[in-house]
Amino acid sequence: MAASSHGAGVKILVMGGTRFVGKPLVAQLQAQGHALTLFTRGKNPVPAGVEHLGGDRSTPEGLAALQGRSFDVIVDSSGRTLADSRAVLEITGAPSHRFVYVSSAGVYADSELWPLSETSPTDPESRHAGKLDTEAWLLAQKIPFTSFRPTYIVGAGNYNPVESWFFDRIVHGRPVPLPGDGSTITQLGHVNDLATAMVLSIGVDAAANRIYNCSSVQGITFRGLVAAAARACGKDPASVEIRSFDPAGLDKKARKAFPLRLAHFLTDVQRVQRELAWTPHYSVEAALEDSYTNDYALRMPTSPDFSGDAALIAS
């Protein structure tokens, strides 16, 4: 979709756009000269040159600022349920070109086969079931969409305790609790790489009505993650104490005491690489180093909460 066919650029509505995924996404879209409108609650600054509409998307009254507006592309990186996205489209109408959606690899069911592809069985009872419902509804309504299913996203501005959970313990000289022998494989992707894939998809006609896993190419074990996080912090991995805990009594998808799934979590990203000519810029090692240097080290939390660690190690 050429920007020149729409004068000053493609008219794009971004639901959100001032926090984690939104920041690099908006920066890349701006660099391409698109006409951007951000819809946010107004809690964070909006980049210069970008139209801002304020409101709370959780209520019809909050979405009133979208009344009478139409867009070529709508990007929804903050919708969690079908109701969230449907409410927007009921006001604006379907975008003329594409609805770009951030889903989650958390929609997949447990499996004995790895890595998971976009056609792997999904779990309608997962905590991300609302995203699965949204994808199905968009397809049924024949609204051209592209959906991305990242695993764990890391990078500057991450408000989920993923890499920071490990940084906290390493920086403060605390033991790092890991389930079992630490050989469980997980997968991280950098937020900038996800944003790049999303932007690329807008210009690829074949990406309409496609779902893409989007993460790093390789998985990493929990022990490997600790070692990579230690190096990002400027520490010798050998100096980090690892304490094993028995995960048998815990929910495999628990995220409170331990920040990652207690089971393998690895997706195949060949489809997004092939169809969008996308290659992640960040390895896991580079992603953690970037997150530490450009985020964690700048704010350096002095009193992290380690209260859940004792219960893990006791198990």
C-alpha cells in the first residue's frame, strides 16, 4: 500500500502508542511519513506531529472522540478482549486497508511438539482467549487483518516483570529461583523487532488475514537466560547463585512468583520471516543487554520485592 496513494501518507489510527510496544511502532510509522492519530488516555506524552485523541477505550463515552472518523489502517496493540476491538470498529467502521492486531502466543494449547506453528492447537480457556476470539471474529467479519503472536516481549519500557525479574536478583546479589534443573526452554523477542514486523505487514498485501508468530529465532533455557541476563548486568554468570525449586505443585502458566511459564514455550517464526522478509535484529543476548542499558540501569530499582522467592525455594 503506497503512502503516495493517500497524499500525506496512510491514515493510521493507533490504539495506544505511548507505552511499550507503541513507542517504537509510532516512531517507525512516523519515519515513513504516515498520517498518525493516537488514541490514549492522555497519561503519557504524544510525539510532536501526531494527532492525539483522548479517552478511555473501556466505555462507549470514552470512545466518542472517534465518532465520524475513518482510517486506512487501525493498529490495536492494547485490546485484550473481543469487546475492546469490536467497540472501536463499530465507531470507525472497518479500516479500508488493514486492522493490525497484537495477539499472543499464549493462545496456544500445551503441546508435546515444539516449536509451535501458527496452525498449532489453541486453548480456548487460556488467559489470552479474548485475543483468540478477536482473531476469529475479524476473520468471520471479513475485516482484513494481520495478527501477531509474540511470546515474551522485552526491551525498554517493559511494564511486565520479565527481564527485570532476573535483573533485580542479579543486581542485588540474590539467588535466582529456577524450576527443576533450569533446562526448560522459553523464547524472548525484542519490542523493536515486533514493531518492525508490524510496520512491514502494512505494505504486504499477502499479509491480509494472516497470523504470525513473532519472536527471536532461537529459544533459550532458563539457565541460559540467567547467564545472558548476568552478562547484560556486567556480572560473571558463575557468580550468580541459582536455587532450584520443584514446579510440580505450581500452575505451569503461573506468572506471580516466577515470571515465565513453567513449561516449554517456543514458537516457529519462519512464516513471518518468509512472508514479510523480516529478520529479528536482536538476539536474546542483545535484547537483554539493550533492555538493561537503556532502561533498567537508568532507573535501577533500589527495593525490589523478593517476598515470593522464599515460597518458591521452599517448594
